Amino acid sequence: MNITAIYPGTFDPVTAGHLDLIARAAKLYDNIIVAIAVGTTKTPLFTIDERVALAKSVTEAFENVSVIGFSNLLVDCAKEQGAHVIIRGLRAVSDFEYEFQLAGMNRRLSPDLETVFLTPAEQYEFISSSMIKEIARLNGDVSSFVPDIVKQSLIQKFSQE
């Protein structure tokens, strides 16, 4: 059976933790779609086109990973892409309650979609995109948290402010 999984998020910016989960998921499923959300309650630092381009760049080594942007409901995007599984990352226990509610809502909206929770490797548990943006904004070194192209994009973005 050919199983496609979708890994949604804002990826603003894509981090080493995201890449760790993508690598783990790529071993478990035939196809992984990294789905980058346009609409969000936060204002992203990078545009949707920039986030998609960065994600494509840092995932090009994975033969079974593709990257798309989306602006509709995740369950609708998953159906359009032929996905059977939603991948969600859990960094800490504090993530669980929200993710559990989200999984329940997605199951209610689309009973055929399963949600699978993956945890990142220990060295990535504390990494969050918002922390990385704050470190970069204050000229800190983010090189151990993001791929080099993302680091350079952060430097460029904050130098324009």
C-alpha cells in the first residue's frame, strides 16, 4: 500500500527540529508532503513563497518529500493531496493538549485521516521557530538550530528592518 502523509505547519522558519521529523516520517511513509500554511493567527516573518522555497531547498535530499503551500482547511488539503496520515510533532508535554484537540477535530472533519505524533530527537526538543526568530533578531548565532540557507535568510531579513 502506498501511504502518503502530510506534515503541516507554518515553518517560519524551517528548523533542525522540523527536518528531524521530516527525516523520521520519510522512513515511515512512501510520500511526505510538507504543507506550509498561508493563513495563521500570527504574522509570519517570511512570505508563503519564501517559506515554500526555503523548505524545498532544505528537503531536496529526500526523494519522497514534496513541499506545497496551502490556504484551506488541513483536512481538505490532505484529501486533495491524497494523504492518509497527518504528521504532528510533539516537543514537550505542553504541546500535547492542543495537538490532541486538533487531532480530534481533524478526525471529526475527516474520519478517514489518521493523526500520528512524532517526537524530535532529544537535541531538538527545545527548538521553536519563534525562539529562533528572536535569537536571530538580536544577532545571536542560530547556526546549530537551522540549516545554513535559513540562517542566511534570517540574517538578510533582519538586516532589512
